[in-house]
Amino acid sequence: MIIVFKASLIGILSLLTCVMVQEILYGKEMMPLSRDRILDSLISLVLAHITK
């Protein structure tokens, strides 16, 4: 249960970081990231932590 919580926390922080870079720091103009790519990376990150 603790591993799932840590993976969820890492996922939420990763998503917040991405939003901050894209929206607040104007990252969309320099290097736009698609929402699907961000979510796929986030899901693989969470699943990697769960399977360990």
C-alpha cells in the first residue's frame, strides 16, 4: 500500500511540474508536449514503481 501511495505522489508531482513548465514558464512556445505523451510517461512511471 505504501508503494502505491509513493507512486501516486510521484505521479502527481511529475504532472504538476510539467504543468508549471508548460504554462507558467512558457514552455509551450519552446517545446510543446502533447497531453497523451505526458500521461503515457506518467503511467509507465507509476507502473514501474508498483511492479518493483
